[in-house]
Amino acid sequence: MIEPHLADSDFKRGLSQLLRNATHTTPMMRGIVQELENLTKDNFATES
């Protein structure tokens, strides 16, 4: 008899991280703010 086995540890780890980000948004928001700041600085530097 064939028994399928799914290696879902990566999926569970990713889902866990997603749930942490959804409940504790500070690290994610800091990353977004930093990226927007960098894009703005680049636009001023290149006069885009």
C-alpha cells in the first residue's frame, strides 16, 4: 500500500511567520517605511 507523505514543515514555518506579521506589524512597517524613504531619496538624487 502506498502512503503519501507531505513535507509541510516549510509551509508551517511560513504560515507561522505570516501570522506573527499579521499580529505584530511593527517590523513589517519599519521595512516598508525604510523602502519608501530609499525610493524617495533615489528619486530626488536622480531628479525623477
